[in-house]
Amino acid sequence: MSAGASRLSGLEPVRDGGSRYRLRDLFTPLDTLLVSGGDPRLALDVRDRVNGYGCSASPEPEIWNFASSTASTISQAAYDRAALAREELMHKCLFDEVEIAFDARCEDMRDELRDHLKLAARVDIVFSPSGTDSQLHALFLAGVLLGAPPVTIVVGADQTGTGTIHTARGHHFSSMTASGLAVRKDGAVAGLAGTTVALPLLGPGIAMRADSDAAVLDAIEATIAQGAPVLLQIMDASKLGWRAPSEACLDEIARRWPRKVQIVVDACQARLGRRRLRSYLDRGYLVLMSGSKFFGGPAFSGAVLVPKGLSRSLDRVERIPAGIFDYAGRCDWPMGWTALRSRFERRPNFGQWLRWEAALAEIGRYYAVPDAFRAKMLAELAAGIGSMIALSPSFRPVPTAIGTAGADDEEFAQATIFPFILLRDGKPVSIAETGAVHRALARDMSEAIGGSAADRQVAVRRCLVGQPVRLGLQDEAPQAALRLCVGARLVTEAWSPDMAQAQRNVQEILDRIAHVLVKIELLLDRGAVAAVPANSAFEV
């Protein structure tokens, strides 16, 4: 591990009786462990003790969280689960080597995640420090399945994570890997580098392009005509809540190019019903997901879901690209992949593990809520938020329709991401000011806004919303949209078997959202954001 990584993680691996890590590493403060084992996006600001997304490593219940499209501050329940999991692992390490006890715990987490998502035991799970890391894992796996390095076609290249532009072509997405290796950002990952085709989703009028299916088919046809197999990364759902291509398009791909196209679903937002998730796996698709978006676990936690039919091929791989060893340890791969696992270093990633422990707490709590309440609440929030945004002269909503909803969408037949452009005198404000408003929302702005006692009471409240997304409109100046996001934690916190109380809880959430929108209006009206410092993680 490099010196830079040690400073980032707070951990220093050493050898002790054949074990790479000493038990004492688990006595590192929990807050430090939770931000270890990842790339620099996890690093906390020295002054504010938050990461680039405005989230701290410990619970801050006074902050209202409507930012699940990017990142949320860890909840108390998730924090408590991580603390308990650490204590339990410490106890087990008194009887087994750290790596053995850790490996067994990771396998238990796979079982738990499968159970929450109602997945068959034949579905395998590859854990990673982030959804971005999982994209590199998927590229490696797809190369094995296709028998040759693929060309990656990215659907929604303008609506996915900022690291995808690098990982889709097998390049480093940061200056440091989760394993602590210093690398050159956008430099080739040894043995994985290839080419990519980017297909944006944004069309005219800030709506999803109407020809996305045709663009996908044309790109696949052109690539295969050149003799290369295809890794097609489809979108469910994007930063703006969009899904593409259509199911009819996917059926056409299967008919025209069997065994020449491997599909991977970018479901890192986790805004899809469990039936739809299972249908993707039944089709033989790889699925990328995260516990740190809709589910509200701490940033970052990634996974690749792998259908069992593919797993048998993957465990027989003989040649492994050298660069993938910097992005995975033995415990990341399922125990059933014995041959593949044996090639990787026994390298427990305590931060990744604890973030997944926290995420599993949220996932379990969410699915413990009755199905009918989840669907009803999300529908009520969608109607209320949509109405509030539409009624304000300071906002222009961005369309959220993702196609005709079907039975497989379950509660996600309703939008859960609500993007909107900020207006002053009917015209969009600059990208810079949109970013400043986003940052100001997370701060006490009562002094800057001033005004009446009521205004100051609104301005003092700290809240997180989804980071701005750039909307690069043709022949127009680029704009950016903020996002109000409904996440799993809102559902679990509102649920009560007393329906009258549950309804009051839902109304309280809508009142909080109205409060957030009023604060934005005050920030725009008073010009109070000029002194808010910039943030390096700003998504646009």
C-alpha cells in the first residue's frame, strides 16, 4: 500500500504470522474505517469533516437527506449495524485468521443480499468499493465471456457516473485505487484497455431522445461489422431517472446477435423493482448495483450480480489482465469461484465491508415495509413533489418519464428522482450558481439571507439534495439541474402499522420538501450564494 493510501485510509497493513492484517486494524475508529478502502472521493474535508458530496462519516440526524441519487449521510441504524459487525468480526478473529473470518462474513453478506432482493441461490455477487470499480469488474468478466476484448457501448453516457468515461474503455478513473496503488487518472489499466462508443440520452427540449433504440442498434451493428464483440451497458436508471433501451430493443439484440453481445445493466441507482432485476438476470445480463444510492447506505459500495450460467465460465479463466489485481482482492469474489479466487491476494477491505454492512441494514429495513405501503407512499411523494416544483416560477421541471411502466416496475412505476432547472426572471441561472445553491443548502444560510424571522428559520435548516447534472443543450448555453430524490430511508422512517400515523409521517416529509424548495427560492431571490466555496465533487 502506498503512503498516500495509508493517509487516506488510516490503516497500515503489516505481516503477522502469515496474516497480512493484524487484528488491531479493526480497532481503528469506526468513522475512519468507514471512509477507508476506497478512492479519494471518500476523503473528508479537514475543516468540515464531510466528503465531496457533503456527507460525514457518522450520523447527522439534523440534516434532511433528499440526495440519494448521489450520496447520503449514514443513518444511526446503519452506523450501529457497522459497529456491531466490527465487534462480531473481532470476536471471530480470536479463533481464526483475520482473512478467514472476513471471507466467511463476506459470503454471509452475499446470502443476505440475495435474500433481500429475492434472488436465486445461483446468482453470484462480486463486491467492490464502488459502482465505478464494479464497471471495471464487469469489463473484465465480459472479456472472459465473449472470448475477446469487447468494444463497450455506453447507453446514457451523459447520464451515468463521471468515472464511466474512463472505466468503459479500461482506464483508471482516479489517481489512486482502493488497494492503495497510485495510478495516472485515465491511464490504461494493464490488460483491460479498449475502445468505447458513447450514446447520450439527452435530446432536444431537455427530454430523453426519441431515437435511443435506433442509435443502440446502429452502434452494435457497426461494431460487430468490424469484427469486435460488444459489451452493451444499458441504463436503469440514469441520474435523471431515465431507462434505455426499450425491452423491444433488447429482444431485437438477442435475436440478431446471439453470443456476440454481452449486456451489463447500470442499475447502480437501484431504482428498479425486484421482478425487473430478476428478469435481467434471467436474460443472462450482468447487473451493476450499489447500496449507496436509493437504499441510502454510506458512499461507496458496489456489486456485480452474475447469473449462475455465466459463473461456470468465469471460474475457468486462465488469463487474468494484470491491472485487475489492483482493483480486487480474493474476498471480493464468491467462494464458489475457487480457481479465480486463488489468483488474487488475500486482502480484506474493511471500509468496503463496513459500508456494505451499513447498506444491508438499510436494504433490510426497506423491504421489511409492506409492499403496498411502499408503492402508495412513493406514489404520494411523486405527486406532491411534482406539483410543488411545477407551481414555482423559480423552477422548470426536467421530464422524468422513463417509458411505459409495467408490472415488473412494482413501486418504481413512479418517479423517485425529480430534476429541475433554477430560474430567475424566467431564465435559467448559470451552472456555477446552480452549484453554489446546492452547496448552500447544506449550510446554515440565515445570516446571508437575513429578512424576517420566518425567512431565517427556513435558511438555517441544513439539507442535502442530488448534485447538479449538466444539461448540454444543442445550440444553447449549457444548463444544470438540481435533483430532489426519494430514497429508501424516507419510506422506512415514515412507515407505521398505525395508518393515521404513517400518513402524518408522509405529510411531514412533503412539508420538509416544501421547506427545501422555499430555501432555494430565498437563495435565488437574495443572491446569497456568492461566498459559498466550490466543491471538487460537483457532478456537472
